[in-house]
Amino acid sequence: MSKHKAIWYMEGVSSQRDLLVAAKGVLPKTIDLLASHKQPRQEISQAADFFYLEPQDSPTFLDWLYKIIALHNVIAIHAGRKGERMEQYRAALEAKGVKLVTGAQSLATFTLANDKVAFSEALQAKGLPTIPSIRINSPQALAEWLPKKPFGEVAMCIKPVKGIYGLGFWQLSDTFDTYDCFRSPDSRRANTAMLLNALSQSNEFEPLVLMPYLSGEETSVDLIVEAGQVILAVARTKRGLTQHIEMTNAAITLAKRCAEQLNADGLINIQTKLDNNGQLFILEANLRPSGGVCFGQASGVNLAAYFALYLLGDKKALAAQLASLVFNPIQIRVDSSAIRLTALEPDTLKKGIAT
């Protein structure tokens, strides 16, 4: 066992490297940073002290976790995008003295958040404004619902009941050119008749959500939450090609209420959207960090660094950081950057790499 203690960041979304870099800048030198991924991702391994390849669907996965925990004296694990899978091991890991952060505290919360219709209905029942949602279980059901105009004259859209990254989201209209979705796929617009025809000919169908299309601003709120209690929240509102960073607005207030109702736990993301009349709705909750969680560091709020201290369990250091926080509302433009990789073979990318 290592004389050091370690914090482990498991496979995440596109922000995994950013989280590691932020953690490295704030954690004591006696804390090792572990990272793992299902692929030998060199840009991630470069940001960690030790890197491991995660076994996939292995019946010995828990034994593998135990091995790494013992080898590095792991005191905390951030489950990343494996929150639901890791949640089933909570009792076993906590019995080893490991703090497990998945984004929630029960499998039931993941089940709810992953089903966009059930999520909307549950929060509506608690008095929170969510987007009206109709579950569509077949192409025939969609064809029957569309002429009924269940949301009045408001335009409609669809997306999968389960899914991330906005994959499968389409705004629908009879007037859209049939070639729109091929010419400009990023516009997410599909001709209704063409989409119904494509669905009827497909060999696969996954349940969809039929919703009113909200044309207002979208705000992404990143939150550090402990057992439903929000420690810190930062919002990013998309306006054209820029994002506006804020710490006080209606979206944050609504996101906090959502996090409390979910009894969320960890670094999560809640998305809100304005409708055509300026009314604010909860769009969805992601029980994991967003890809842009580190975008607002220039505002003076390094959310990822604060989260590292949260994982460490150093409440005194975290409180000191928050007390000295100086926030500056800013606009940002997300740009691309390049990370230089070595010419080494995957199995020698980083000391400690193993399956």
C-alpha cells in the first residue's frame, strides 16, 4: 500500500482531464491523483499520477476496485459517467473507508433522472416547472399524437427518453425542407413527414419524448451538492457564440430546488430553458459533471478545484476557499486547443497503467 493517500477520478465525459488538472493545482502533494478510462487516453493519463484501464462488464469488477484501492490507499472515488454502476457498490466501498461520489445516493435517483418523462412528471408533482412530456412507444403513436397538437400552436420536438449529448433531438415541422437535416444537421430540424417515414422503415425503435419546442435561452448550471444541500452553483447561459457566467439568477435558484428534490450528491449539472414567453423550465438533470464545468474559471470560481477539496473531505480548506472567492461575471468564447502526446506505445504511456 502506498504511504500517500489517493483520490480516484474514473472515466468521465470530456471534462475528465480538466477536473484532474484543477485537482492537481489545489490538493496537497501527499495526495496522489488516479485516473481511469476504458481506453488508453494519453491526454488524461498525463494529468494524473497513475492511470488504469477500466475492465468492461467484468464479473470481477469489484475485486479490481478493491485491488486499486488497497494499492494506492484510495480515500475517495469520483464515479464520473459510471455513477449508476458504481452506486451498487456504495455499501461495499464505504465499508472499506472509501468516500464514493456518484452524483446521487441511490439507484432510484439514477433511474428517475435517466427517464426524461418520469423525471418531468416527478418534479412537476413537487411543484417544479418542467417541460410537458409525452412518452412515445412506437412510430404509430407519434403519428397519432402529432395532429392532435397537444401543446397548442407551439412547435414540437422529440428526443430519446434516455440519452445524453442531445443525440436524437429534433425540432419538427411540416414546413421544414426535407433535406434540412442532411444539409444542416447541427440545426436539429427535421421535416415531420420524412421523420415519420424514416421511423416506420427502421428496424429499431427506442422510446421518444414528445415535447413543446422552447425557443428561449438555455442555461447550464453546474453544482456541488452534498446530500441534496447545494454548496456552490455557477451558471452558463448560451447567447449566440458566447456563454455568460453568473452566480445569481433564476436558473440557479431553480436548479438548486431540483438538486434538493433529487437528493443529489457530488458535482452535477442541471439544464434550464426559457419558453417563447420567457417562462423558465427545468430541461434535464445530469448526475455527473458537464463537459463545460471548467469553462468559467476565468470568473474567479474554480468549481473543479472546490470539488477536489470536497472529495478530499477537507471542509476547513473548502470553507476557506469559498470565503475568499471573488466572482466576476464574464462572457466566454469556447475555443479549441491541442494537447501534445508522446510517441510511446499505449502500455507505456504512464507508470501504473494496468488492466
